[in-house]
Amino acid sequence: KRGSGANEDDDDDDLEILPDSSTVSLKCPVTGVFFENPLKNKVCGHTYSSAGLDQLIRMRKRNCPIPGCANNQLSREQVEEDVEMEIKVKRYVRRMEQERMTQKEEDEEEDVGGGIGNGMTVIE
């Protein structure tokens, strides 16, 4: 069951396996949460949420937040809407919600079947 592990905040939850076996993070490297209004940098190709980019600009940080990236002129002019990432995040969130609902239904079925007939003798 979930929640019984030592690390309930599973960092792999934001990774999606793509057909070419690579992984793509669905979380903003700045905010650490799922992308909201994702923006793709046209210079280096990295994606940030709009709020994350705004945060970097307010802090006057001009380096791309991805380790090893050589882009040190980060600006609003370099980015465009990342429709593909927005779709990936929506699909992932929808899939996770469906899995939660399925698990909830299975748990409820187990609870209903947990009364009489569970290997115990009922004496009236």
C-alpha cells in the first residue's frame, strides 16, 4: 500500500516514459511543481513554468536553471509557449487521477467484503 514507505514524496512521480526510453520531467526546475503555463526556451530548448521564469527574472538570474546549460542570457524574449509539455502534464495528471479512482474503488470493494465470510465463524 502507498504511504507505508519511508519516502512518501516519490520524486519519480513526475517522470514520464516516452517511446524512445528517455525520461522527461513534468516539473518546473525552478518551482519544483508540475508545469503551469510551460514556456520553452528557443535558445537552449529547456522548459520552465511561467511563474518560475518570472521568479528568475525578478531575482536577476540570467542563467538557465538546468545544470550544465550554457545559456546565460535568459529572458522572456527567448521563450515561447510549450504546448507539447502542457499536453504531457495534463495527460499525466488525468492518468494519475484515474489510477487513484480505480485504487479507491478497489479499496472500497475490499472493505465491503471484509465482514461475514472472512474466515471467521459467526455464532448467533
